[in-house]
Amino acid sequence: MDANTETSKPSRLAQFRLATAFLTRLPAEKILTDEDAFDADTSPDPIAAHGHLASAMWLFPLVGFGIGGTGAIVLGLLTWIGTPTAVAATLAVGAMILLTGALHEDGLADIADGFGGGKDKASKLRIMRDSRIGTYGVVAVAIVLIAKITALSTIAEWDVGAAAAALIAATTWSRALFAPTMRWLSPARSDGLGADAGTPGEGTSWLGLGLAIALSVLVLLTPAGFGVVPILAAGGLAAFVVGWIALKQIGGYTGDVLGAGQQLAEAATLVAASAIILGQLA
């Protein structure tokens, strides 16, 4: 079967299970059922097997909404009991990392190490597959985490509700950008997540973007107004830059590239939200 195209789609419930199992640490064996129709014996990643993951990507924003909602609840509860906003923001981001298993942070670290330390495409891809994290990876993850926590805590100092909205929008929008990136670029290697997941269809891509925009506008319109447009544009630009660099460095995308794009898009969305929302509150 051709892994580069989106295959026959499982049910919408099955797609939601796939998206949730892939993007979170919720146990796949309890989420996935026989209806999800993947062959765990023939794929290195049963969740991505046979292109089913590609067909489920329109639901990535909805799962991202839940991930951000979890962080927002932690942020709200901690600030309600008097926790300093910087600590509350740090623990909110930490809660999301626990929920996702640092899936995308790992991708960011891998491409930082690979792109920073590799001399050619082969060496960069080899470094990206190394389970050990190097200096470039540590620095990249640290900078992105600091940016997210600082932006979130800065908004929360003024308005916790606005900070929660910005966090939810960032986690929602950044996960909608997987599908467009995969349609724009080709897999950089013949195996791994990029090849196994398949290519999302045009309808899947647009549906995911539309869902993400609707959810982001829903939560951000009150605190940001029309500022929601540049906020989302900042996240989209960050994902585009990651994709463009990957194209130049390794000729396409891998799962690590997608994860790095998500992380930088999430950070850029939060940073832009902090600037625009604080500009309106001040």
C-alpha cells in the first residue's frame, strides 16, 4: 500500500481516537479498537499505519484545544489559590508536557541537534534519530519553554482569563499546521512517521485549519479583538519558517520537523498574544 497518500478513512470516532492517542499519553491500547483497522504487525508505528493518521489530522486542533484547556485549568486553579503567576504558568506548561509526553519538544530538540551538528543530509538525519540530546537541543527547548512561560505569565499578571484563552488558542492553532506542512513538503526519508502517516487530503487540511481558526477566534475574540489575525499569523509564519529550513537542510519533513514546527508556532502565537492583549489592556 502506498504510504504517501491518505487511504480509506476510518470512522470519525476512530479518527478522534487516533488523534488523541498520537498527540497525548493517553494509552493507545485503551483508545484504539479493532474498528480503527491498523496492522500493528507491519508498521513500526501502529498509530500512523497505512495513512490513517493523515485522515485524522483535521481533528488535531480539537485535541490541541483539550491540551490547552488542561493547561488553562491548572493556570486558573493555581492563580485562584494565590500562586505567583510565573510559577502557575510554569506548572501549566508542565502539565501539558506531562499530558503529551514531551512529544513535540523532543522533535524540536532533535532537529536543533541535527541541523546544528550535521554536515550533510545523511548526517543530519542520523543525528535526528539519535535518542541522546545534545547542546543545541537543550538550548532550543529551553529558549522555547522560557518564551512560552514568560508570555503566559505576563498576560496572567493582567488577566488570567485572557492568558487561558491565549494558551488554548496557541495549542489549538499550532496543531492545525501539521497537515498543510505535510501537503507542502515531501517526507525526507522513506521510513519513519513522515512516510507511515501518509499525506493528508486537501479537504482534511482545510477542515483542520477552519476548525482551528473557529476555535481560536471563539476564545481570543474577547481579549484580543481583531488582534486575533496577527496572533494566528505569527504562529503560521513560525511553522512556515521551520518547514522552509527543513526543506533547505534535509529536503523535506520528518516527524521531528512537524514537532518543531508545532512548538515554535505555539510559542510564537503566545508571544504575539502577549504583545497584542497587553497592548489593549494597558
